[in-house]
Amino acid sequence: MRRAVRLLCIMILTTACETSTDPLDGIINGGGSLTSAQASGNWTFTFQRTNNFPCTGALASGQTVVTFLDVLSDGTLSTASSWQNPISGAVQPLSGTVGLNNGAIRFTFGASSGRAMELTSGTMTASGAVTTATVVDPSPGFGQIFGTDFCQYSATAVKTG
């Protein structure tokens, strides 16, 4: 019983001290609602390396990746969605989701021969920005696209069209 009372007191005190409009910093609410039309279009992602792994041959910090998002009314990306490999120039498949009610995004950048990298924890806004995204290469269950060993990047994006 004491544990339950303590937990209740902590929750009340934490709630009483919270003054921001987004008390969980977007974890639940993300970037706010947006439409599939606002999410669809051309986006340019900028990657910054964030790990100390050997990751030889990885994308350089500041590398941009151009994508085309075709977001359906349920937030899933259609098969028309794609990304352009900045090294080879090849246009490759992009799959995933955009949470239209909260802006949460999760994308898989596909490549040939069972290779993929994954963008997780990003937040898309109706004003045409993506923040707080993390990209891992390789995506779990796939081979690596760029370099060798595990690579991790932070990513931001702007809608360009």
C-alpha cells in the first residue's frame, strides 16, 4: 500500500511541476498532426555520424540523402516512395510509416541484395521538417549498405518540394 501511495505522490508532484506544453518532449505526441499531403513530397535528409564504431566506408558527416515520400491516407508509404543513394546515384525503395496524428516516422531505406538501413524515432512536422531521427546501418535483419561494421547517424530533414 505504501508503494502505491508513494507512486501516486510522485506522479502528482511531477505533473504539478511540469509547465511545458509537451510534457514528454514529443515521445507520445510527436510533432503534432499533419496530413498525407503535407508529409508527401521531396525531402532532403542530412546525416551526421554519431558513433565511435570503426564503420569504415560509412557516409561522411553532413552527407545528404534525397527522398521522395508518397504517404497514403493511413500514414504508410506507397511503393512509389524512394531514396537516391548519394554514392551510386541509384534510386532505391523506401518503405515505412508517418504517424499522421503525431508526426512519428519510421523508414527503411532498402537496397539490393538484402541490404537496408533504418530510420527510427524521427519526428516530422507539418511545416516541413524532420528532427530527432536516428539512422542505423544495417537495419536489423539486413546487410549493411554503406561501409563495414555498425554505423549510426542522427538525421534531420527539410521538405524541398
